[in-house]
Amino acid sequence: MQWLKRIQIPSGVCKLFHGFSLSPTQLYRRLFSGAEAPRWNDDDSPEEFNFASDVLDYWARMEEEGKRGPSPAFWWVNGQGDEIKWSFRKLRDLSCCTANVLEQTCGLQQGDRLALILPRVPEWWLVTVGCIRTGIIFMPGTTQLKAKDILYRIQMSQAKAIVTTNSLVPEVESVASECPDLKTKLVVSDHSHKGWLNFWSLIKSASPDHTCIKSKMEDPMAIFFTSGTTGYPKMAKHNQGLAFRSCIPSCRKLLKLKTSDVLWCLSDPGWILATVGCLIEPWISGATIFIHHLPQFDPKVIVEVLFKYPITQCLAAPAVYRMVLQQKISNLRFPTLEHCTTGGESLLLEEFEKWKQRTGLLIYEIYGQSETGISSANLREMKNKQGSAGKAILPFDIQIIDEKGNILPSNTEGYIGIRIKPTRPLGLFMEYENSPEKTSEVECGDFYNTGDRATMDEDGYIWFLGRGDDVINASGYRIGPAEVENALAEHPAVAESAVVSSPDKDRGEVVKAFIVLNSEFLSHDQEQLIKELQQHVKSVTAPYKYPRKVEFVSELPKTITGKIKRRELRNKEFGQI
């Protein structure tokens, strides 16, 4: 039962599988068809798994056999009234056409890298699944990337192909001559571009017959570039286990999706959360993926969509919920919405309560990284401790560790660590591509050190504090920047803020806040406003956390994924840049 041990399915589930011989696909079908749980034969080790053939094609067959309801697999809309609904059968055929284009027209093979830089358009899903069918490693990127970002990614990855949108063609062209490995450029556009292949022109003439590769569990599937908050982005390489991990019954407790559910995940397609939340999680359960093109986050549009469409679950960054709450709308009781999930940063406890009061729903927090996918969560079936990142999701064993990998006691601050010995769990990245030194840096004893600081209470709930080098040590007190930023966010003058440590001759370092003001406060007396903000922080959190230094700025330095570059601000404070 080596495979069962490797994915760390609970022992009670392991016992159910003993004694029967099943292929990986048969196992998947039994797990998700509601059939009686089979038993497993020790001699049967499912080394192969492919999300396209074992998941998407399975549901296509269920549709053909009348064993799945009429709801679409993919439902896309935009602000102009356009709408696309695809069944699993349609997705199977179109993604097979895409796979043929990638192999036959573009000449790509298993293991080649493809940069995928598209907004929330249906083609993103076709290319992603097409890559999985062929074993081509897809590398998502946000459309906010600039020429230098694209150059870095293509050169670092040695990408042989890129698929992007009309608006980014000039950016790619400006650096293409410096990318000798880049052989194929595909554009999703109604217009032709010299030197570019038109995606839909090729799809229309491609065959829907394609033989999916038999990928092994350890075969690479995707590369996600990290957010780059502490330097140049790293290439976190994931294998097929990222997708198969969600097949484990304990992982399915995260959202508890049914075939009748409609999930709206608002993540940018360039982030790992989109791959997990907008593709893997819903389609493993045979649920409907709902997507709004949403080129910009407009809270009014988000509210309208939640009232208009039969969306049952919503997965979005805290900023989305925060923007909706700021709208002066009397009724936020969405007719079909049942479950809300968030991750990426922290919401204020006040915002949790406001959402519950106005919608009647709780918000469940999750935690993860480009290296891990979703690694901990407040599951639907357990007590929701608002403000925490929940508990570890199997097969991850999460502990709070010190710099040497020693496990720390409850309620002791340390690093979030994921156990990698004696076996590396499915779903955890394989390595930082082309950076063995970076990979070894994060291996800490028996654990992968996430670099994130947190505590864990007696019940196993994780309380996130911040990146390791973001935590401020002021006069012996350890202060997470999010604590101060959340307090500042409650003041009407603050549009957004970034809190870092700043040198001080008496205290060593103190808390400093860089603040972007809302427009109506720009003309206020700044000295008086600083005092008001400092007093405000003292009144809503521990007084020692208040910012002794405040600087008003027009904008904050951010990564392309929207994360604040606190390191850049901190280095500036300490004179390093």
C-alpha cells in the first residue's frame, strides 16, 4: 500500500481499499460517483494520473450516460451581455483540439514550457487543459506583466511558446529577440499579428480526437512564479499531485462541492489560486465553474452578478468582500449564495461580523502559497475561528517550527512548516526550477519552511502574523504588520497602508506606516492627521503597536500580483537602497 502511504490517506480510509484491484481511473470514479468505497490491492500502485483524462473526460462520459445533471461545466459572462456555456463534453472536444494545435502546429512536446498570460477568458481554460493532455508545462502569468517581467519569465523558464492576448503583443515583441528559446507565439485575438498564430483560426481546423498522455504522478504539470515580495520571483514547479491531492476525501471537505454547485472564484488567472479554485476543485466534484470577465474589480458589478446568477459558492480575496461591504446597498442577502471563502491576507474581525450581519453568511479563511496551493483552511464542517488560517489540510502535516526545524509549543511564534520527511506530501511543489540553492534554503530539518510567521493554538488552528522578515521587533515586542494595517484600515482617512520596521537610535527599531490617503483627506493638516491615526491605532489594538513614524505616499510598491513589497520599503528605511 505504498501509494496510500505516500498520499497519507487516513488509516481508516486505507482499510476500506484493502483487497480489491483498481486502476487510478477506477479509484477516482468510485471516490466521486457515490458508489460504495472499494478496497485496495497491495500490488496495485497507481503511478499514473492525468487531470484531463481522469477527471474532465470522466464527467464527459457521465454526461453522455445521463448520470450528471444539465448544469454546464463552464459558464462565462462579460459586461457586454456575452455568455458562453460549455458542457464537459464540449470542454473535452475543445481541449483536445487545443492539444492537437499545441503538438501538431506548434511542435511542442511533453516537458516543454508554455507561458500562459491571459485575462479571464475561456481560452485560458482550454490552453491549461490542453497542456495537461499533452504534458506541456503551463506557466500562468497575470496580464499586468510588463515587458521586463515577461522577458524574465521566458528567459528563466526557457519557454518555447507563449499564449497571450492582443494587448500584450507589443510587450512580447519588444523582448522576443532576447528569447532564443521562444519558437511559437499564439494570440487570442480577432486581429492578425505578423509572426503570431491565431488561436481560434487553428482551433477551428483542429481535430477533436486526441490521445491523452499517460502522465506519471511525479511528472511536472505547472510552474508558478512566486509573488516576488522578497526578491526576484522563483519558479515553483508542481507535479500532477497538485491536482490529484484534491481527489483525497479529506481535501474535498474544503468546499464540499456537489455537481449542482456553481462556484465563482474571482482569482486572477495568473495566480495558483485560479488553477486550484477555478479549475481543479470545482471540476473534480463535477461542479460548475462560473467566471465573469471582470477586467477591473467593480463591487457594484460583483453584487449584481451575485443577485443575477445562481452562484452557490464564492472564493475571493478579502479586498473583494471589503469592497462589497463598503457599498451603500441595503440588501446583500444573495438568493443562492451558501458559502464564502477567502485567502491571501486577513480580514478585520469587524468585517467578518458585518458580512455575517448583512448577508447571513460566514466567511471561511484559507492559507496557501505558490509552493503549496491551499494548505490550511477553516473547513465547512469544523468550528470557524474567524481571523485564523484554520487547520492543516491532509496530506499536509503543518507545525510551527524554529529556524532549525524544531517543533515549537502551542501559542509560540515561529515559522509555518510543512513536513517533508520521511515522505514529501502530494500537492507540495517539487522544487524551485533551476535554483537548487533556493530549494535547499527552505528545507529545514524535516520540514519545508514557508517563511511565514504564525502561532498555533491548542486546537491546531494557525494564526498568521506575516512574512518572517516582515515581523517587527520593537522594544522587545513582536508585531505583525497586518495587525497595524488592519487597525489603520478602520480609519476613514486610510485607503491602504504598509507597515514596516524603521531604525530608531533609542529603541533599535520602531513601527513605521506608509499610508495612502483617501482623496477627501488629502487637504487635511498632516501633523494633526498623524496624531489622530496614531491615537486611533492605540484605541483599537495594543498601544505598543501604534506607528511612531508615519509617512503619507501617493502609492505603495507592489508586485504584479498586488502584494505589497514591504521589503523594499524596509530596505529604504535602513538605507540599503
